Amino acid sequence: MWLTRRPTRGMLCHMRIEAIEEALHATPFAPFRIVLPSDRSVPVPHADFVSIAPNRKWLLVWDKRGGWSLLDPALVVQLAFNGAGKR
């Protein structure tokens, strides 16, 4: 079960790219979901599924079927781990 806490209205917290990198490089790696303001979430089953652009302004997240999502890190409001969220 994925637990997420939604920010209250008018209280969107934007994720810093460093927090996303920290989650990607954690040992051991814990799968998580990238949550966007629209409540859409993008699963990250392994760090190899994410690429960060050299200018650090874009995240490319691959899915298990070969599809992908291009995300602006400034729009990420939460990382949802299995059991807890990280802001």
C-alpha cells in the first residue's frame, strides 16, 4: 500500500532536485512514486529508471513497458515511499 499525504490547498511544497537525487542514490534503494500537483504519480521501481538532465531542469522517468514521462522537478510535490512520504 502506498501512503501519501496530500498538501493542503495553497500549501504546495516543491521538491528540491537534491532530495530526488538522495532517494535515487539511497542504499538500499527503496522504490517510490513521484507525486505531481495534479495527484498524478509516476512510479520509480529502480534508480536506473530515472535520468536527470545535465542542466537539472528535467527528469526523464522510464516505465517497465518502455514508455516514459518527462517531468519538471519544480512540479514534484512529494516522493511517496511504500509506507511513508518524504517531502
